Amino acid sequence: MKSKQQEAREVRLREMRRADMPRIMALEQELFPEDAWTAEMFAAEFAQSASRRLYLVAEEGDTLIGYAGMMFTGGPQADVVTLAVDPGRWGLGTGTALLTALVDEAARRGCTEVLLEVREDNPRARRLYLRQGFTEVGIRRGYYQPSGVDAVVMRKALA
Ligand SMILES: CC(C)(COP(=O)(O)OP(=O)(O)OC[C@H]1O[C@@H](n2cnc3c(N)ncnc32)[C@H](O)[C@@H]1OP(=O)(O)O)[C@@H](O)C(=O)NCCC(=O)NCCS
């Protein structure tokens, strides 16, 4: 029998499609109970030109186990706007793989920095970003509503 880690090697990344939305909405509700994106918010992102965004999913076989998105504003900055992995698959490197793919694409598109906001009460995500070379550069007080939780702003400079 394969271990969880061996199975994880079969994870593939590809671009998000509209057909992924039901599964993504279910994970969104589960993972972000206070700040879940609506289907309309994802639709608005899809409506952006491909030069302004990149949305990826991670699949294990036919099962979508994670997703991540990045926004490009046309300048030197790229923003990670979402990152999520099925709780049953945490700790296997999927979040890191998704984040790395986004950051690599930002570098490929000529960006010089990647920024993101993360909830102050989310140590797991903050550790992942620190490990990937992000540093904490600021706090946005009460950024997440209605909870009022602060956002930590993190930045990674690209070579
Ligand atoms: C944050 C999140 C995306 C991380 O996803 P993940 O797939 O578990 O991330 P990784 O596996 O790459 O890394 C997380 C942990 O697993 C460990 N890990 C990484 N690869 C591993 C492997 N092959 N085997 C065992 N452990 C591994 C890492 O060391 C890390 O450990 P730590 O938490 O003690 O620092 C996920 O927990 C999640 O979806 N959380 C809820 C939504 C969220 O908070 N999103 C971020 C919003 S800003």
C-alpha cells in the first residue's frame, strides 16, 4: 500500500476551469468559513484577461485537492489572492507546490515582487510563506470583516 507521501507525488497542477467551481466552492466554505469567496467573485476573476491573473488547481488523480490564484496589475507587483488545500491532504507539500508555481510565473512575467495578505491567526499559512522566502512587512488592522482579524502583509522580492 502506498503511503500518503508516495501518493502526493502524483499530484499535478493545471489551470483552473469553470467546471472546477462546484468543488472549489465546497472547499472554500470549509476552509474560509468567515471569508469565503462567492461564485460571483471567482466569475469576476475569470472575466479578467489572462494577462492579469493566474488560477491553478492541484489534482490527485481526478480529485481536486487544492487551488491558488495570483493577480497581476501590470506593474512590477504580483499578488497572491488565494491559496487552499483540502484538509485531508495537508502537510504533503501541495500548498508549497501551488505557491511555488505562482511565484515562478510572476518571475517569468517580469515581476520584481510578490505580495500577499494572511490572517494574523493563521500560523500554518504564515510559516509556509516564511519558509518560501516571504517576510512580514506590515499589518492591516481589522482587514478581515466581519471578524475584525488583522492581516499580516508579506512580501517576497524576486531576483
Ligand atoms: C495553508 C495551506 C494552504 C498549506 O497547505 P499544505 O498543502 O498543507 O502545505 P505544505 O504541505 O506545503 O506545507 C505545510 C506543512 O507541511 C509540511 N510538509 C511539507 N511537505 C511535506 C511532506 N512531503 N511531508 C510531510 N510534511 C510536509 C511543511 O513542513 C509544513 O509544516 P508546518 O505547518 O509545520 O510548517 C493549508 O493548510 C490550507 O489550505 N489552510 C486553510 C486555508 C488557508 O489558510 N490558506 C491560506 C490563506 S492566506
